[in-house]
Amino acid sequence: MKILVLTPTFLPVVGGAELVVLEVYRRLARRHDVRLLTPMLPASLRRDHGSTDYDALVNFPVERYTDRFTLMRVRGHRLTAGALPPFSLSAIGAVRRAVAAARPDVLNVHYAMPTGLAGVVAERVLGVPTVLTMNGRDVPGPGVPSLWRRWQRALIALMSETTYVSGYCRDAIYGPGRGRGDVVANGVEIPPPSGDGAAVRAALEVPSGDCLVFALQRLAPEKRVDTLLHALRRCLDGGTSATLVVGGVGPEAAALRALAAELGVDKHVRFVGYIARAALASYFEACDVFALHSTYETFGLVVAQAMSYGRAVVTVRATALPEVVGDAGVLVPPGDPIAFGDAMAALAQDSGRRRELGEAGRRRAAALFGWDRVADGYEAVLVRTAFGPARSRRAG
């Protein structure tokens, strides 16, 4: 099967959506002809969020186009509150050229915005059966225009198939229990890579009696790492010995360091920046508890990673996170540092409960989120789209 993949973001930028595309299609490329189409990335994005850690894993050709023409650049675009969608017109041209050159059996478009319109052209004009994957932050949620829901429904109706990385994504567009398309979750490596947790604790000078709480995310406003710092203050005030290790880079780094000093917790926090792929396992193995306070997750890949390592999770009851965590963690209301801090403290003081939640998470990750299982899910939808009854009816 010839598969063309269109995504508005890919390596060397490293994030959850980029890793999904990589891990799924490096597996499918072993048994199918895969070609990926993506725009050239701005130098600033490569500098601030790029890494060469995963380059060696790419086993399929990647073609990059210049995204010169996009409705995002229309003056006053943001003032329309989503009435003018940020579709890329350059993506349409790139898909036309790629289809003429490669003649794919099926196209998989990731994100409705900005690449969804190119998928409609492929399906309706070029005759290429298309799967739209709702794979990230264009799904309705905090900070996303509510009017996009109408555009998303229209795009979904005009393409052969749709996949969602979580049930939350589908519900956000259509409402609970409604809508068309399949949920194909994100994934993690099963079993996870091994690391040296003791070396991380030693290098970071974490006191032997401390509960090490690990948090990994972009240091961006929607991730609300500030709430974790307030939660740590709550822990310490209650007599719990804890060290918070914060991984990730982003625009809030300086402000978060300043807040840690203001709260008087800076001696109990380690800001470690970007964590290389080879070192990530050691951080998961070093921690006693994994914490994520985010206002908007369409899946929550780092939570599933922590679960695969058998680590207890504390996170918020919001967006897709309860769906991912299930019974393998503690869920608290978003924006409540007292509840978050009390949950961290309770786990820090109860090793038996940590083991119980950790083992539940390990089982859940292995059963639902292994990358091989995820790739098989994508493959089933792509084969059905390319060669199934719907295609036969259109051809007839």
C-alpha cells in the first residue's frame, strides 16, 4: 500500500504529535511504501524546540514544502474568532504535486487546522481516499476558537475516514457519544527503555529521604507549571520531604524560576531543561510520582509514558487526562494547588499506594497504548479507506 502522510509539524521539532507520526509510520514503513509531506520549519522553532535525537529512526522519505500562502496571514485573522479558519493553501499545492509524483493509495492528514482543506482537495478533486487524524491542539478546548467545531465537522464529512487520539477529541467536536470515526490512541514503548534512576538522583543531589516528583512538559502557560510549584509549597508546609524535577523548555522558564524563589521552594526544585531521548528513561525510573497539571491535553503522552514505567500519577480531571489515566492515578480539580499538593503528599507518604497505582498504570499502558498496537490501529483504518467497500462504491 502506498501511503502519503501530510502533517503541519514534524521532526526536528519534538512533541507529542510529532512522536505519534514518527512512531506509527516508522512501523508501517516496514511493510508499506510511506512518504511524508510537511512544511519547512522556521529557524526559531527549530532552535527552541528542535532536537536530532530521533532523526535516525526516520525510515521513510520526508518532503518539505514552503508554507507561503496561508489564511493565518490574512490581516485581522485572529479577530474573526475562528470564522476564518487558518487553512494552508500551500499545503494544497504540495499535496497536488506529491499525488502526481507518488500516486498514493491513501492519504493521512494530521490536524484539521491548517492542513484539513488539502485533505478535502485530495479526496474530492484528486480522488485519493483520505483519513483525517485529529491529533492535537486544533480540537475545541481552552484557547481554541469554538467556531472551529463547525469547520472540523465539515472537513470530517468531506473525507472518507477520521481518527481521534482520544474519545475526548471526538466528544469535543460532536458531543458525548456522538460523531463518526475511530479512536486510535497515542502510544508508548512496551516494554519501556531502561535507565539509571539512581544516577539521576545522585546527579541532581536529591536527598535520599525525599519523594522525587517528576514533571515533564513544555514550559508554556497552558501547562500551568506554576500550580505545581504552589502544590510543592503545600507539600513542604505539611511536613512532606519532596523534590520537584521539572523537565522541558519554553517561554515561561525564567518566570517559573522566579516564582520558585518567591515561594521559597527553589532549593527543592530542579529545572533540568530539555531531556534527551537517551536520558529520559532514567528520569522516569528516578521518580516516585509523576505529576502533570495541564489545562488542555488531547491525549497526554507523558502520562502514558510514566504509567508504562509503573509510576503513580497525579494529574487533573480535565480534557483527555482522565481517559488516559483510568484507575492508575490520582485526579484532582484543575487550578487547585491545595488539592494537588495534598495528593502529592499522600502518595509521598504511602509507598504501598504508589506501588498499587504504578502497577495498575503499567498494566493499562501495556494493554492499551503500545506503539505496535497503535500502528496496527492506523493500518486497519488506512487499508479500509484505500481498498474497502466505500472506495469500491465510488469507483463504480
